[in-house]
Amino acid sequence: MEVRRRSIAKPIHAKSIDDETNAKSQSDSLPLPLYIVNAVFFTLFFTVVYYLLSRWREKIRNSTPLHVVTLSEMGAIVAFVASCIYLLGFFGIDFVHSILRPSADIWTSEEEEDDSRLMLKEDSRKFSCGQALDCSTVITPPPPPLPQPKAAKLIDHDPNTVSFTTEDDEGIIKSVVDGTTPSYSLETKLGDCRRAAAIRREALQRMTGMSLLGLPLEGFDYESILGQCCEMPVGYVQIPVGIAGPLLLDGREYSVPMATTEGCLVASTNRGCKAILLSGGASSVLLKDGMTRAPIVRFGTAKRAADLKLFLENPANFDTISVVFNKSSRFGRLQSIKCAIAGKNLYLRFCCSTGDAMGMNMVSKGVQNVLDFLQDEFPDMEVIGISGNFCSDKKPAAVNWIEGRGKSVVCEAIIKGDIVRKVLKTNVEALVELNMLKNLTGSAMAGALGGFNAHASNIVTAIYLATGQDPAQNVESSHCITMMEAVNDGKDLHVSVTMPSIEVGTVGGGTQLASQSACLNLLGVKGASKESPGANARLLATIVAGSVLAGELSLMSALAAGQLVRSHMKYNRSSRDVTKAT
């Protein structure tokens, strides 16, 4: 049947001149125009479906057996079967499949088919007739491919890893440039993430007229980021990873990976690690471990908002809410709920443990369960958003500085006086005075929020990039107050950092990527802890705090000794003659 063969060859909405001619020839044999016949059968189909559903619902209500049918119901069933046969016969089984589960092979746009741009090389690939192609159709070979930029040479044609397609790479690139093929859909359409990145990259260069030469494409596993780390990739950025250490912390030595492009940072942190090591090491204490999420809900009156606040803060209700919350995960456990009212709006700050995951998604699922539960108790509650910024995520906020978020850690060490002089090139008195006037008084004068330190964010961000953490969370994770005090009759230096909101995880997100996973493995915290869930993430948080301690110690010493400018001029400036650069 010609109509059916045409529906298999291409999507039913793509109409060419030949298709219209075939449709007219088919309609000539019908007593009515084809579109009227189609309309009749469509109307019949939906009418009998509605009638049968109404009758069966009535039978269920009246407890009448469903197999007992009347004459009218039998007629409706016959009409239903007849209309199904007609519709399937006219539009084709493949058309129905394309609606229920679109094929990756049928993806060209209507504009492409109308313009006759859908072409195949006769010798390039072998397709089966059932692979969304009309084998009987005579297709004109495409013109020779246009000259390719250097980056386009990376595009390959591997029939073993690439799904069958109706265009070669050059045609796909053109369709992306023309806007007929969405760039974001390439991975799904092609079934090859690296090839999709190469095609997207070349299309981007053509659209912008700018070269991406220097941005590497090869050597990266694009499958590993699909749907979870980065969308629409065109390459990857190389960030060098240096090692600081060994950091002697709580009796164990760690080689700390730091991904950074700032000169002197790794060297400075390494010097701080050396001073700590020679002084007997540092010790840390985990004060708190709980990720937060704070939805915002609204009521008709402030009194109703206060009623919910009292309900949630009542210890008698906490156990019930905890059961509802904890259903969302094996590891998520509700710890507390703190509420804040602004008029008739209520902010609910949930805090829970999250195992070895950083835990944002975990706590969000638990919060959604609680909101659904509360909707029954408070039907007039309107949920405005799952996050109301009372959490607070990726923003400097006093609530994180005071209450903590993620892991709260304090780390300390006593640096011997002779180590201060020989390794750090300064003295205890100068360090104590500088810390008071810079990190404490200077930050207070600036109105700092959690910024009572020299450069905690430098170390936090470098470790986060190396170990696959969310780098944007360095905002609250870098909250830190650095304290320095002369001890042992002024001979030695007691130094400490207190960091209330270190947000890290060892599973999920970027931690599963090969490079970041290797850095976690170097620290001995890769993946989830089997013995004690959450132990790896907590250990990583203490390593971050210990590294910050080393970084603070070294930078403050450089400032006290007047070494900062000299060291940066020596190590943080390129020796390349830019006047000769091409």
C-alpha cells in the first residue's frame, strides 16, 4: 500500500510534492475526500472510547460485571476496532511508534525535507529498508563536502558506534548552523557523545567565526558527563594540578592535590605543610555535619504561618516528620528544622546528614516529602519554592556563618618558634600582630561576613576543582576565621582555623570523573565509606581545613616578612616575551 510505505519512509508531517500526488491518487478511489474520511474515523474513534469509558465507570459504581455488555456496547466495541484498524493502516505502525518513542533515526526537520536537503551517499553506509528509510526512493548523491577547518578533521564516521543517520557529518553541521537541528539534541540523535561534541564544536566555529584552536577535544570521556555534569560540551579546559604536602593531620600524612592557575599558591601551601610537619602536625575536630535546604511557603495570614512554625518546632511532631523525611534516602536523616517568619511567609530550614554525598539533591527530596505531608495538615499552605535562600547555598550568609552548613571543622597546630624563623622566615610576635590587624580588625572594618582570614578561598577552590566538588560552593565553604596566639611564654605560635560550612562529598557530581576520582583516591577518600557511611566526606572536610591552615600560615608569614611581592614577581609572572608572541 503506497500510503503505508510513505509513512515508514519519513515522518507523516513531512510533505513533499510526490507525497501530495500519492495522497490525491488514493483519495480518488474513495467516495469522500480523504481528509473527510480521516476526520470521520478520528471522530468515531474518540467518541466510542469516551462512550465505553463512561459505561464501564458506571458499571464499576453499580458493581455490575464488566463482561456483561449491551447491544450498544457491542456496537461501540466493533466501531472502536474498525477505527483502530483504519487509523493504523493509514498512518502506519511506525508513525505510532514515533509518537510513543521517537526513533533516534527519524530526526530531520520539515524544513530540511521541503528544501530537498536530505541526501545520502550511495556508497557511504548500508541501511536496511526498515531503518526509517525508503529504499525504493531514488536519491541524488550530495555534493562534495566543503573544506573543513583543522578542528573538523576530528570528526569520524564509525558505523559501529554511531547510529544510522540520514546525513553525513557535513550535513549535520549545516543543519545545526541553520538552526534546524538543536545543538542540545546531538548526543541523543547520534548516540555518540564524542562525535556530538565535535560536530557542535565545528558548528559553533562557523556560526561565530571564531576559532577554538587550543581548546582540546580529544582525550576526554564525554559519556561520563552526559546528563549529569555538563551540557552541550565542545571540549574541556585544562587546569594544572599540583601537590602540596605531606600534610600531617591527626597523625596521618596526606598529599593534597590542588588544581589552580595561580602561581605560588601550591608552593606557599606546601611551605605551610612543611612547617606543620616539622612542628609535630595539626589536629582537627568535626563539630557538625548537616546539609540544609529551606523552602518558602505562604499562608493567607501571618497567624496561620505561625501555626505551622509552632507545629514544626514542637518536639512531639518531630518524630513523625523525621519518618516522612527519611523515606527519601538510605542515608539522609533529618536533624533539625528551624523556621523564620516574614509576614505571612514562612521559611523552613531543614538540616540533615547526607552520608558521603554533598547532599543537596538528597535533602531536597526529603523536604519535598515533608511538604507533601504538611499539605494534608495545612491545606491552605502554598508552596512558593523548594528553596527560599534561607539555606543558604552559594551566597555569603550569616546563617551559614552562625549555624553552619555541610561540615563544620576547627583545625589547629602549634608551630615551634625556630620553625617560624627558619622555614617561615619571620617571628611569632610579627605573625600575631599582623593577624590581629589584618584578619580580625581589617576584616571588621570592611564589614566582612565570614571573611576573617587571609586567603582561605584560594585553597578551598583549588582542592574543590581537583576533587570534583561544586566550585561555586567555595562562597560559603571559604567562611573562615584565622586565629594566632603566642604560647609557651611567647616562644611558639598557636594557629587555628574555624570553618563552619565546608560543603564536600566523595560520591556524586564531578567526583566520579576520572581525573577527580584519581585525586580523591590519592587522599584515600574515593567513593562511599563501606564501614561508616559519611566517613570519607568528613575526612575530606578536615583535609580541606588542614590545608587552609597551612595556606594561612604561609601567606601570613610572607606578608609579615615582606616576601609577598618578591615571590609573586619571581614565580607568578611569565618569562615569555609577549612582543614576540604570535
